[in-house]
Amino acid sequence: MERPETRYAASGDVQVAYQVSGSGPVDLVWAPGTASHLDLDWELPSKVRYIERLSAFSRLIRFDKRGTGLSDRVTEAATLEERTDDIRAVMDGAGSEQAFVFGVSEGANMACLFAATYPQRTRGLLIWGGQARWVRTKDYPWGPTPEEDAAMIDDLAEHGVTMTYLTGGGAGAPADAPWLDFLVRYLRAGASPSAFAALERMNSQVDVRDILPTISVPTLVMNATEDSVADVDAARDMASRIPGATFESFPGGHLVFVRDDVMQAVTARIEEFVTGTRRTSGNGDRVLATVLFTDIVGSTEQLARLGDRAWQDLVSEHHAVVRRELDLHRGHEVDTAGDGFFATFDGPGRAIRCARSIVEDVRRLGIEVRAGLHTGEVETIDGKVGGIAVVIGARVAAKAEGSEVLVSQTVKDLVAGSGLSFEDAGEHELKGVPDRWRLYRVVA
């Protein structure tokens, strides 16, 4: 197979490099691990066989995440939301309306978020060597401890990719592999030391456990039994959280192309999953979304002070401000009740930035608004958006004070590495919602 042409897709202000190989009846988008390099993939024979095998039954779309490989370098590590946008941009660039999404290693997290957010574009989800989060916590026993993770990141920042990183918890390559020197050069070409450290630092904050139950597309989670990067039990736990997902384990380690017999078995299973699944449009009525609720603080007092005519003029100005910010941040206005707005977004980072801009802009009108956000599965019935996520979002907003933006723990976890800052706003009871909920105040 000849090396395909490298093309570029615009994802916001960033150009994302991608290659397309094969001409099978279905599209398969490969979401890569921490760092990749499209051109250097073709210089390792075992990796080429892997690519050729997948290209034999699909139109395989591979890409380098922003900041890595042949894609534009960026000043800060890309967030999970931005990486998910990159999948969508690459699919648009390749003319793919709907595809199977194959998340490998760190790519598993963005593949899961994409499948939950865009089920209408996801024919199925495949995971190899992935975990819901990558650092151990009290309620998550897999991965390095925070101290071990921090030490690895410090070493990456100072020395870049080393053999220790390569054969340990970084890449999980076998210590006796004859192509280790090449793999070191490959990863160094994929990202600089500071970029690698920033990527791993962001990864340490990612946690997609809350969104896994909202994935509604056919899902196959696979993992190697001797994987030193993604624990097989962590992968099994990931599969258990996705409705209807299938879990399968294989011998070997993290890099599937190391052993030809394992590679053949895994690609055969992928082919069966991909070609044996009927083309569906996904469950377009149930998707993952971030909901935003806003309303004017003290509206009754304002009405009494200003009178009906002046108050209506002020509300009209407020509505114009909110709608302008929704347009700028790709928000979708769902409902407007009096002086309040209900909107949805396909990314939590944009939703937070939109809420902050609304809070700041309406101050110039001499009023204050409160805002609340939550990310979860929403359901559309007869054009109306509902579901428990909507209820939670409204209850979060009700807890906010004037000029305050409150978010749920789920929202905070999904924007890890985005540069947004939060203060703990404590645990709260949300009316009509079980359990107590920890909320966070957006501060920067």
C-alpha cells in the first residue's frame, strides 16, 4: 500500500492533519494515543501491516491530534472538548457523514465523548487499551498514584520521551523490541518535551465516567491482559458503564502491532464488529449535551422600579446580548421564559465561556444574571428537550448568586486542562434530584 496523501481539516483556528487509506464500505476513524506521526507510521513495518489490515475492510481515516505530529502546534495542550472537535473536523474534511470511531489508549476518552455527543454520526464505538481516567483515586483503583504521575510528567518535561517512559507506563512497549530506538524517535517527532508533559498533565485530570452511561451506539471495548498502560480490569470497568457494551480481552501488551498473531486476532474482531453492524443513524433523540440556564437576578424589584415599558426595553436588550453570545459560542436556544434562557451546547468549555460572557456583558445594562450548567444525556421529544440532565441544570442555576456561574462536578471534570478555574461551592441538595451534588464556581 502506498503512503496516502496528507490532507488538512480546519478545526477552529487549527489545521489538523489526516490521511485516508482503503476504500471499504464503511468509514473507520482512528483516534490516536498521546502523540502520533502520520508519515512516520509508514516507516515501521509492523505498524504498516496493522494499517493495511484495517484498510482492507474500511475507509480508514487516521489523524494527528492538534499539537502533535503533522498537525498545527498549539501553545497549550488541547482539551478533551477540542480533541473531540478535531474528530468532527476530520470527518467533515474526509466527507464522512457517519463512521465507526476507534479510540486507542488516550484516544479512548475523546472517542467516548464524541460517541456520546454525536450519536447520529457514530455508527459504533471501538476502544483499545483505554481507561475512563488515568490516575488513581479513592474510588478508582487503577493507574499510577498522583505522585507517580507527577514524577513521570516532570521527567517528560525535562528529558522528553525516554526508554523508561517508552517501556513503562507511558507507552507500554516491550523492552526487547528491536524497533525501540525508532519508537523513541517517532514519539519525539510527535511532540516536544513540553508538549508531551502538557498532554500527560491534561490526561491526568480527565475523567469520563459520568458520560459513559449516555453512550447509545454499539460499543466494543478491547484490552490486552498484560497491558502496563491500561489495566485490563479498568477497561472491563469502562465497558460495564456503557449500556450494552461488549468487552473482550486479548493476550499481549498495550501496543497491538507488537505481536502479529494478536494484531490479526484484534483486527479480525474489529472487522466482524464493523462489517456485521447495520448502518444506523444512531439514537438522534438522545444525545450528550451541556445545558445552560440563566435568569435575571431581582427581576421583580427591577420591574417595580422601572415600570412596564422601561423593563420590557431592558429585557429586550438582555435577550439580544444573550443571543449574540449563544451564536458566538455555538449554543442552541431551546426556550426563553420571561427573563430566563435555556440553551444547549455540544461542548462544556464553550458553554462555560458563553455563560461568563453573558454575565459580564449584561452588567453594562445595569443588571445581573445567574447561570448554571450541567452535562448529561438529554432527550428530544416532539421538538422539546428534556431529561434528568435538564432538571439538574436548572437546579444548579437556582443555587447561583448574582453574576455567578455554577457548574456540576461532571462539567468541571470534562474541561480539565482548558485553563478554566473553579472554586468549590460545596455540596447541595437539588430539588427533585437524588443524592447531594458538589458544585463549583467558575472564577477564571
